[in-house]
Amino acid sequence: MRVKKTMPFFLEGKPKATLRQPGFSSDFSISRKPTPALLRDKGNPFGVKSGAAIPPYIFYTAHGNEVFKNVPVQRHVTLPANYRFTPKASLPPAFQMHLSRTCPQGMSDNLNQTVEKPKVALPASYPYKLDEVENRIKEILNKHSNGIWISKLPQFYKELYKEELNPGILQQFEHWPHICTVEKPCSGGQDLLLYPAKRPQLARNELNDEKVPPSLPPAQKQMPTLKGCTTVTPGDSKEKVAELLGKYPSGLWASALPKAFEDMYKMKFPEDVLKNLASLSDVCTIDYISGNPQKAILYAKLPVPTDKTINDAVQAQGDYDIKCMVEQEYLQIEENIGESEDTIMEDVTVPSLTIPTEVSPSVLVVELNNTNEVVIRYVGKDYSAAQELMEDEMKEFYSKNPKVTPIQSVHIGQLLAVKAEEDAWLRAQIISADDNKIKVCYVDYGFSENVEKSKAYKLNPKFCSLPFQATKCKLAGLEFLSDDPDLVKVVESLTCGKIFAVEILEKADTPLVVLYDTSGEDDININATCLKAICDKSLEVHLQVDAMYTNVKVTNICSDGTLYCQVPCKGLNKLSDLLHKIEDYFHCKHMTSEYFISVPFCGKICLFHCKGKWSRVEITNVHSSRALDVQFLDSGTMMSVKVAELREIPPRFIQEVIAIPPQAIKCCLADLPQSLGMWTPDAVLWLRDSVLNCSDCSIKVTKVDETKRTAHIYLFTPKNFPDPHRSINRQIANADLWKHQEDVFLSAVSSGADAPTKSGNTAMSGSTGENFRRSLTDSVKKTVEYPSSFPMDELPPPIHLSKPGEHMDVYVPVACHPGYFVIQPWQEIHKLEVLMEEMILYYSVSEERHVALEKDQVYAAKVENKWYRVLLKGILTNGLVSVYELDYGKHELVNIRKVQPLVDMFRKLPFQAVTAQLAGVRCNQWSEEASMVFRNHVEKRPLVALVQTVTENTNPWDRKVVVYLVDTSLPDTDIWIHDFMSEYLVELSKVN
């Protein structure tokens, strides 16, 4: 039995109003939603990376004006630079064909306001208005009424108005029938001819100086069919159309004809007429737009005298002759430019190189004389790839053109094409000249060379359109030591000839950057590596195996048992004296703004005032403009601090501060397993109480692991030195408390005489073991137990949502598919950022608290490097818990040790994440492909939501809304996401 296929989705109504009129200025809508900064995304909880690259689609806008329905709206997805692999979404062939089709008229009917003429979306940086550009192009075309080549237009434009013409304008001329007429030359080729816009055949007294856009009837509303409306016959319809068009001297869009016809004659317009506009050619003039037979402007046809018809035929033949003559002249000019030896290159302007807009572009380091002038080349499609293509064209041009000969006369600054090794042709500029040789700088590579004049040729102007690719940058953090020969040598050996990812901190003529080596598993900060490489090796601490060291200070104990120690040495003494000098300097000198950190970045070394003294710290992670993580170089402590609390190193002390190596030595307790992960809180707490900040401890080194830069030690308190059986290592290994921990394995890895026994030669006497257990128990009792849950009335109030039928600005942090995504109210995002910063600062300095965790309760949890307000969803047996981020809508797995109570001060702001569903379209089951298309158009984007329904719940995280989503980032077009998804599903259903 055959079953008829049904649509896999259902249309569920449409919004009752538009967000704005098409002619409304979009400056506000753009400025109020700045594009959020891209973070190093680890993917979303649904298993698909949100940054998956999707080919650009055509959005079919919902204007009644047909001109807008085929204007493509590109959507590019920018990926973070640390992605090692980017999955590509595969689209069915039918949807790829969809890119070039015209959208069915009934698909997008939410916005039906008409506009006078199509607009072009220009970049926000474009310095003048589009209307001014249109008027200028009209003036140029009027001066060249016989036609102008589109490739020559930017040159004329710049000469007349002293401004560059945006290249994007050249691609829009086919959509500008009111400005110009585009034609392909009869001789073929890629170039196009532009003529002034066609004018309707009107009486002379009706012609205006400028072409008036075709008139349109008032905005159409959805109206029921007119009662008693009669249908006109085809013969009568033509006469009435001719009469109707007489009232529109500026023309009428064909799509607006039925409505205007019904309004004037109260009759229904024949439907088949619009399908065959040619049938009206005997009563009106039809001006087709872009060759589309369904899109045209209709003009009233006036009687034309016989002699006028003859003149028109003669004129048409004359226009054809002129066109051919222009083509021949153009070809001749091109040939003359290529062959002329006297072309003056001084008048040729090479465009300046623009910094890539991507987050972490790739660069090739060429050479450097100092760290403030590092010569680089950007790697990418519009940079190195475009240069390679140009050089291939240069090789083809100069190798196979016998009329091109070497230069005879030269002058400083002249641009050349130089034949280099391996038959390569490179662009160069003359630096100096002798009798037979000239010194040139290769402008795309940044280095200089002496070449013979016989290898130098004049550079053809067509090879001047690509900017010079060699540029300079400044390495951040190395500015004050830029000329240090040791530093320059290190930077040169680590960077020259290699490709790096670059973080651009300041975009300027010489940008301030940080280089990263991303070739391995971990990203290596090259700036920081070079800085540490020039420290004074004589001040480093070199621990010797089996050596004993006294007066050791334990400065930090991590949760995995790693210790950081300070051993008395020459470097530590010099550091102490230097910090005292800095203290006196700041005490005597008034603290000015020059010492505040203006541009924080990872790897930067600065000063932090802690516990009454200044300390050296290195920035390890930048959370925001206010909060960041630092590591104390001389104690190993990690802490989150405010940017305002850091200070720049005074210039007079920079050399000395950098020269002293970090004085914190990373250690671990010998004879204990090193792959334990997290220690139990009780053991860490006891170890901290026993030895932390104790300045008279002693250590015995058993092994030095150079790869991990870790020393394996026996640690002694002053009372137990130097008996190895009474070391801290042995006390921890023999504690009964450790043996009962299911999630932590601790046992002594020892044998022979070192093995503990029950005889009189035990490694630790019974009394000592009892003392340890007693001290450990006392330490545990100091731990405060906090309530595991809070009453519901202590939760923050539910976040305010707009009422059904109202709009609200939102941000979409997570999108699974149209049936499930998360929105955040845009107006509250700033408050959330402040709260996140305060949570980082608070929990980074607070002690770990023991909490009896319960499901469906609210806590604070550390995910990667940030603290979030979470709902505990489940407790797993492997020491992990499942949590739901109440402000961002993500599901995460975190270590149970990273869950802490959510204190009162962080319970005031309403939870920001609200579960949502897309209105206007419903599908029983969304495919992964459709979900990815939706995700790439809404996730991590600011949008406008039109609320349809709100489902309330006693739990704030269980509230749900059904909304329409609208992208208002384009200047004159609102993109309704449900319309786009509907069109996509239609095309997908055709394939299936």
C-alpha cells in the first residue's frame, strides 16, 4: 500500500508585527549588541562543536518587494585558533542548489513593508553613506554615457573624489537597476560594461534629472478576498493595466501590480498574467531586473512617431559601434601598459596591508634586528596564498613576454620585478644603486639583497594591487629589553623561519603581539619562553642527588601533594635585596597611572603587593578586563586577582627582575605514588598545618626529574631531622586514614631495610603513629561542616521575562536544535560578568570546605578556570558529579572536590539561563544536519526574541519560553530564523 509522503515539520503561525520598518536606521540595533569575544570553546554538552564550519547560505528576507528576495546574506563562522580539527557539515545537493534559486513567494511573509530601492550592506567602517556613493557613481556614468569598464571604475572614483571605492560595491551593480545598467562585452571576458540606468519612454516634460524609483502602493496587509469581486477578461485586463500604469510615471513593480489593480478596479487580477509578463509587452514597457523573467518594472507605453522608431534603430546601431570601439580601445590600453618601457611607477599606489580580522591569525617570522621590529608575513588566503598566485602570474608575464627588457635607469624607491633564484619573480624596491648592481628590499619577504641590473625589470602596474606582504610587529613583554643582544639571539633562534599563531593585543602600524607555538599538544608562549631563557644561570638552584639542604621553606602545597620550596642560595638573597629596593622606590615615588597594567596578557611578569611586601607574579590566564590568574614566581602559589591590583615593574629594575630565575623549586615526596590525582582534603590539610611556611625544614634529594622539572625529596621537620623513618613521607605512608580512602590510593613503595615491620625495627614506633593519627584527627576537626542545601526561599528571584507578544534582546549561549536552546536576557549580561569575576576572586583564596552533596541542590563549581553557579544533577562513582550551569545552560562533569557551597553574596542575581523553543516551526525529530544549521545561525549570537508563550515553574531553572528569534544585525533587513529553517526543511524534504 502506497502512502503519500507528508511534510516532516509543521508551520505554527507567524508573528503579528515586524520588529522595525525596512528603512529604519540600524545603528542602534548594531551598537547595542556588540559581538561577544570569542573564547577557546571546548564544545557544547550535546557533543557537537559549535564552531563547525557551514557553507554560506542565502537568507530569503521577508519583504514584499521582490528585489530583496534573492539578495544573498553571507554567514561566516569564525573558529578559535586552537581548534586542531574542524568538522565540515555536509549538505544535500538540493539545498546547495537552493542557494541560487528564488524563494517561493509564500515562504517569507512576515515583513511586507516595501521600500523604494534596494540597499547594500556596507561594512561598519565604511566612511560615508551609501546614498552619497550612488550619487557619485551616477555622476561618473553620466560623464561616460557610452559605457565604462567596471574594472576602471575604482580608478576614476579615486581620481575624482580622493577616496577608495569599497570593493563590495562592484558586486552589487546587478542589483542596482536604478543606478546603472550592466552588460557583458560581445568579445567575452570577465570584465563588464556599465552604462547609465535605463529611462522609461516618457514625454520629455516628464523626464527628471535623476531616475525616480518605481512607485509602490502602500504597505500591503493580509486582507480577505473582496466579496463580490469579479474577474476581468484578459483583453480587458490589458487595457486597464495600460490605464493603471499611466498613473505611475516612474514605473510600477510587477509584483505590486495585482494589489494596485484590485484597489483601483475592485476586480481580481488574472493570476496567469504575472507568470507570463511578455503578454503585456504590447501595452507597456517591461524592464527586467537581472535577467529574471519574474522580476520587472512596468512602464506605461506612449505612442512613438515613425521617424522616432527609425532614429532609435540608427541609435542602437551607433551604440553597438561605440561599444565595440570602447572594447578595442580598452584592449589597446592594456597592451600598451604591458609593453611600454616608460610607464611611470611613481604614480602607482600600492594599498596598505590590513591586519587580519580573525582571532588568532598565523604568521611566518622572517627576521628581526630587535624585538620591537620583528618582520613577519601573515599566512592565509588573502595573504600568502594571494602572493603565491601573483608570483606565478609574474613568472608567466616576464618569462613569456619578449618585449619586456631589463631597466636602464634606476632611482631610489623605484618598484621592480626581480628574477631571483629557481626562476622565481619577486617584487622589490630599490634601496641603493651602483654602476652594475643595485640593492633591493623584497617587499613581500622583508630582507635585502644585492642584484645585477640585468635581473631587474620595471614592475607592471597590474602587480601592484596586492599590498606588500612583509610587515613588522612588536613582541609584548620584551619592549624594554628589545635591543638586548642575548634576548635578540634567543628570539631569532626560536622564531625565524617558523609559523606561529599570534595574539594581537594592540592593532597599530606596528601591532603588539604574543607568539604561540601550537605544533604540540600544549600551546607554548614564545614571548615568555624567550624572557625566561635570558635569566642569569649563575643564580639558579641546582639540587644534587643525595644532598641534604637545611633552612628550607615550604611555600606552597597543592591539592595533588606537589610542594614548592625555597632553598637558601645566592639568587634568593639577591631577590630579597631587589624587592626591598622596589619597596623603597614605590614608597618614595608617587604612584602614577604609568605603573598600572593597561594591557594584561598571558606570560607578562609584573608586581603584586601581598602580605605587606611586593612579589613577582606571572599572568597565567586572563578571565576578563577585571580579573585574571597569576602565579607567584618565587613561591609557586596560584591566585586570582584584580587587574587593578597589579603593577608594572619600574623600568630601572626590569633588567634585574628578569635576570633572577624563579626561586620556587617544584618538589614531590619520594616513595609515594605520583599518579594519584587529587589527595584527600584531610591529608592536604594536615600537611599544610605541619610544614607550610615553616622556614627551618630540611630536605634530602633522592632524584631530579629534568623533564618535569621536579625534585623527589624526603621532607623533615626540625624535630625529626635527619632520621628518614621519621620523615613526613613515612608519617603519611603509614597513616591508617589513607588506607580507607576508596578514591585515593596511598601506600609506601619501599622494600628491604626501608620496609616497615611489626618488630622492634619498625619504621615508625607505635607512639609516633598514634601521635600522627591524633594530630591528623585534630586537623580534621578544625574543618567546618557547611550545610549541604539551602531552603528554596534563599534562592534568587526568577529573572524577568517579557510578556507574550513583546520583544526582548537576548543572547544564545547554547543551541541544541530549534526545539531546545538557551537564552540569556541581554540587559543582564553585564551583571553576570561582574558576578563571575567576583566568584573567581572569592573562591580562589577561600579554603576548601567539606560539603555533603545532595542532588537537585544549588552549589558553586569550578569548570576549567572559572566558577559557576550550578545545579547538582547526579553523583557518579568515579569521583565526578554532573552539574547544570544555571547561568549558561550547559551540562558539565566536574571533580567532586571542585564543588563548594554557594555563599549568600552570590545568591542575589537571578539565574540567567532560560530554556527556550523556536516558535513558528515544529518538527517531530530534528536531524543532526538541521540542528547544526540552526546552531550556526543562533549560537553565541545576540538576537531579538518575540515572546509567544511563557511556562512558569516553582524552580527557576524549569521555566520555559517559546519565542521567535530575529537577527537584526543587517542594516535594513530583519532575518526571521523560523522562516529560514522552514525553507531549509522544504528543500530537505524534496531530497528525501
